[in-house]
Amino acid sequence: MAEEAVTSASITPLHTEDTVYSADSVEWCPVQGYQSILACGTYQLADTESSETLGAEATTDSSNDEESTIASKTRLGRLLMYKVTLHETGIVLTEVQRLDMPAILDIKWYHESIAGYPLMALVNASGQLVVYQLQHNGTVAAMTSLQIGDERLSLSLDWASERDTCGTAPLIVVSDSKGMITVCKLSASQLSIVSQWKAHSFEAWIAAFDHWNGNLVHTGGDDCMLKGWDTRVPSTQAIYTSKMHSMGVCSIQSNRCREMLLATGSYDEHILIWDSRNMHKPLSDTSVGGGVWRVKWHPTTGELLLAACMHNGFHILDCQEIKENNAQAIVASYMEHQSLAYGVDWRNRSLEQSDEASLDSSVELSQELEQVHLPHTDAADSSNPLTKKRQHNTLVASCSFYDHSMHIWNWKP
């Protein structure tokens, strides 16, 4: 990115929230009837001596002393649960719950309700995986937890696709600061470990299921390696290893809408798009000007990719056409945060859906946003093919670290 990015005219900031602790994860509930619920996870060192960030400036020269230090410091966390509703002049964000706990590193929702309740899982600095049940009033209640291992941080998690676990116990994969990957099973409201193996030499920053092959897990580590694993066999050797990223691999997401597409991001400031059937060479390579801590495919089309780029804000990439051997176009940028861009997520709601089940049945937020005065949206580029195809507003939540801030903004292509 040759020029310094600024917030696009097609984006309207709607709300800014002080999270008090440093914010690193934000996730909208994807389950119909509960899509006005937003979870935010925070991470704060108990002492003020260190300026540590989650990934800091990632290097590959980790030492045993550093590894023991990362597990010994006291890290505080807080889970913040919000309900988002519409007001005639914008949106209203209502905090419905806050829970103190060890520092939170990642949050993910399961895409289907179980026994009538949506489920949310998080991983924390005590090496735990915790599953919560969302109540009808927007609060969460702890269902079960599992210690992944001692003296480690649980760094990321992902649920297996519901298409792979339909009728069976849901699976969750967790990565940790020891370079381990753990596959867990949620059965009869209890978590258990299915398998665990050493995947990376240093921190395993990220792990993600392939949503089109439930037996395949992709992992990325501070050893600059992207790897794939077949969970049906003993995981002594990866089924592929890629060194296409030149620094630590810290974000991976499989596209739920478009078969075999995979996005990865790294401290090397590049987003690579892959065909998961051929992991020797990426389909496209896009420089985004900052370490890519999270990537999120658009939940209903899979044609857009949202990226949290640490030192360079948040960007939306047009992936409607994957340009082999070229970069994807950046169609919008959000640069209003004053610190490291860590967490970001799309609101998972298409126009034809409604929230009649419980939480915002009186207001069709996605539709009503069209009638709210949003001063920037008239400036959208009419020549952009996305403008013609998707004439609606898209809500995004994002969060940043040192300024302990969560924002909600609207993008109209």
C-alpha cells in the first residue's frame, strides 16, 4: 500500500465504546434471532511494567526464558456482552453483562443453536477453553471448561462446521503458546480432549478447521509456517507445510460460502488466498501494510474479506474474483482506531432474515439502517461492481488494544 490509508467515504462510524481493559477480540452472534448480540474480549497485564501486546513484533528467535515468562505473568480479562439496537439517529449499544476472568485471547460462536441456545467459546491466558450458553436476555452462563495444558496461554480457537458435526458432538480446535494444537469434543455439556500434538516450534498463533473438509485443520505459528493436519490419523507429520509467509502466521479462516477458499494472514503484512486442495502456491497475494491479526470472510456471500491489520487499521478486500498472481482490491478502509487493530467481525445477517425469536424483534436493524441518516454513505463509488450487486448496509465491529476501544461502523458498498 503505497499511500497512507484513510477511512473510506463509504464508511460511517456509528459508535465508540471504552472497554477499559485492552480489547483484542470482538464477535457478533451468528444465530438467527440473536444477531443483535455482540461479545468483546479484553486482555490486561496486572502490572504496568510491561508494554506487551498479544503478538508484539513477532520474531522467530523465541527462547525458553521468554516462554516461561509468557506463562507466568498475571493477565486480567473481562468478557463484555452487548445488545445493539436501532435509534432514529443511529444505533444504541447496551452493555448487558460483564464477567471478570483471566485475559481473553479469542472468542468464537457456534453457528447453530444447541438445545435451543446459541453457544460461545473463548480461550484465555490460563490455558483454558470455556464454553458459554447464551440466554434469551443476552447474558451468558458458563456451561463447561477444560484445561488445555499447564503454563501456557490458549491463543485461538475454532469450531468445526456444523455440516461436519450434524447429529454428533461439536468439535473445537485450540492453539497455544507452547506450539500445541488440541482438538476437543463437546458432548453432554462436557468438554474432553480428542487429540493433542506439537505443531509448531514456537507459539501456535492460530488454528482453524477447513469448513469443506472437517478432518482438516490448518495451523499457523511464530515459526513462519502454515501447516495442515488430518485429524483422523496420528498427527506426527503435517499433510502440508508452507513457508510462503515470511513471518509468523497469525490468522486463518476457511470460507464457509465458497468451497475450498482459504485466507491466511501474517506479521509479514500479507494476506494470501488459497485453494485448500493445492497449498503449494497461493492464488493471490495482497499487501495490507500491517500485521494481519484476524481475517473474516463475509458470512453470507464469502465474496469480501475483512482484515484487522494491527499497525494499519481495518480493510475490506474484494474477493469476488480471485486474481491469480495478483493482489485483491481493497475497497474500503477504517482508520479511526488510535492503536493496534486486533479484533473485527461482520454482523451475520442478510436482509431477508428477522430476529423474531427474542432480542430485537421490534427493529429490523439491517433494513432500518437504510432509513437512518448516515452522512457518508452517499459517496459510495457507483462504478464499483460491488455497489451494483449489494445495495445494502453492512455493520462491522472492531476493537483495538492500547486505546481499549471498540467501534461499530457501517459500510455501504
